[in-house]
Amino acid sequence: MRLIFRIYILFWCGLFICSRIQPGDMLFTIVIAVASVVVTAALWIKTMRPIDRLTLVANFCFKLGLNRVIMRRPKQVTEVELTNGVKALLPSAMMAHGLEEVLKFRMRPDDIVVATYAKAGTTWMQEIVWLICNDADTKAAKAATLGKRYGFLETVDVTDFGQGLQTLEKWPKHQTRFIKTHLPFELLPNELQTSPKGKMIVVVRNPKDNCVSFYHFHRMVKGLPEPGTWSEFLTKFCAGRMPFGSWFDHVSKYWQIYQERKRSMYFVSYEKLKRDLKGEVRRLSKFLEKNLTEDQIDAIAQHCTFGSMSKNSSTNYTDVAKTGAFEFKASKFMRKGEVGDWKNHFTINQSKAFDEMFEERTKDWTLKFEFEPA
Ligand code: PPS
């Protein structure tokens, strides 16, 4: 309201000044007009939230073809402390503004959240869940990218990439919101941390394959820090110096919350999806309270194989690659989609050291992982 009032005042001031000057004073008129526009724009921008300002700048850069301005690789992950006292490791310090808004984000009772440590099978689960909730409408799924069907909670809206927090805030009231997040549980909206809201599906992946996939993702994504050599990356992964932190902390916290919220949460591993995709689609549709026919379950399982999703432009991120943000020459988004690819990366010594560290750090866990293909 205050903004509209200011614009209104500025408009009348401008009009008044213009009515006082002579026709010969053209230059003066132009200067006043430009100044009014600049001041109004500055006032408007000042009233915005930092994340909305970020969106504005990012979209502006894209429109002008200045993609490189917002796609510079940060040197390393940035550690920030949020107002709730939680420390977070972020790809960039700028993201901290967004996370403050995420904490305040209002949940809705019919929200569906797909939460994962990055590279655990998010995209796969997103497609499965969306299809279950949309009567296995594979045609509709192919017509819009996942970026347009989901909101990515910790990101801002940038037209060329997809929908972030702002789209989720504006999502039509009568429609289910599909939300994707890689945030650790402690950074989720306060409302969701305090009690269950809507439904949440968590996917986890064995850490060796997860690390390999994340390594290639870092090679591909221009907005993430340089991964360095495989060995350097593995060291950082084990130390938890990753965007959004340690795999161990992330997975163990979600597993702990799952023990308390089994009615509103579904917990599954990448390896289990791989082993029994159709069975998982069936179980997930029960969890999501959707009655699907066997034909629909079949159709979803067919549509969601690695072969099918890697050819599908709505799920394989070719749209983002076209913006230059993903460099497919370095690695594809749909890279291998296998269990056990870690064997092509870990040396015998690295594997032994990792296993020892894994044993030690997970000795109290009831959650078990599969490292070998079925
Ligand atoms: S992201 O960027 O965090 O959202 O990535 P995410 O989707 O979590 O993980 C990408 C990895 O999942 C693999 N993937 C699949 N595997 C099997 N079947 C299907 N349908 C499928 N879809 C995606 C994808 O290939 C990445 O794993 P890697 O090991 O790198 O191939």
C-alpha cells in the first residue's frame, strides 16, 4: 500500500513539474521523467524482500544474456548461521536470505514434499509421485518439465531454471503443492519441523554412489564449487563440506524423524526403487491415498525407468543445460542410474577407509544400506 502511495505521489509531482515547463524545455522534461522512473524503481526495489530482489536481478541478467554473471563458480561452500541458530553450509552466501524465508514458509495440509540429500534419486521420486497424484497421466508429465510441476523450496524463482519459493507461496489454494528440497531437516520450514504437515517422501542412497553422483554433478553445475580431483572431493564429502552439509547428519536426522512420523512420511532407498520399482509405485500410491489400477501402476513404472527418463526432456534437465547452467559435456544429469558405480571411482584403499569410517559413524543406526546391485 505504501509503495502504491509513493508511486501515486511521484506521478503527480512529475505531472505538475511537466505542466510548468515550456515546450522548449524538452531536455529538462526528459531528465525529470527519467529521474521519476529511476526513483520510483529504486523505491519499489527497496521495499522488496532480498530473495525477490535476487529473482529480479537474476531474471534481468538472463534477459540480457548475462548468464555468466549469476553462474560464477563459488570458491567453496559458505558457512552461515541462520536466525534460528542453525549453521548451514551453502553453495553461496546469497542463499542465506532464501533460507530465512524458508523458515517462515507456511505449510498447507495437502502439501507433498520430496526431501533428499542431493543426488539420492530426487528427480526419479518427483516423477513417480507426480504421476501417482495425477492418475498416471504420462502425457501431461511429458508436457511440462519437473521444474514447472514442482517448486524447489530453497531456491528463488528464475524463469529459465524453474520455480522456487515465490512460486510455492503463490501456488493456487485449491491445488496440491509439489515441493522438492535438499535441505537438512533443521532448515525446513519451522511449521514442518514442529509437527507433520501434508506428506513427505524421503529417498536415501548408499553414500558411496551418492558421493560419486554428487562429484559428477559438481563437475557439471556451473553454480557449485569446483569439485577438484575425485580424491579431493571424497575427502570433502567425508568431512561433510558439501552444499547443505554432511550426508551422515542429513540422513540420520530424517531417519530419526521418520520413526516419529510414520503416518505422514514415506522413507525409501534408491537401491530399493531400483530393485522393485513397480512394488514401490504400488506402496507409494497407498501412502498417497491414490487408488491406481494395475495398468496405471505399470504405466508409471515404465515411464520411470532410467532409460525412459533419460530420454524424456521433461525429466532429463536438457532445458537447464540450454541455459548454460549445466554443462552436459562434463557430465549428463541422467548419468548412469546404477547401484555400484562407486566401484569405478573408489580405489581399494579409499573404499577400505570409507568402509571403516562408515562402520564407525553408523554403528548405532538401525538404517542399513545396499552397496551392491541386486
Ligand atoms: S538432484 O540434482 O539432487 O535433484 O539429483 P537426483 O535426482 O537426486 O539424483 C540424480 C541421480 O539419480 C539418477 N536417476 C535415476 N536412476 C535410476 N532410475 C531413474 N529413473 C533415475 N532418474 C534419475 C541419476 O542418473 C543420478 O544418478 P547418477 O548415479 O549420477 O547417474
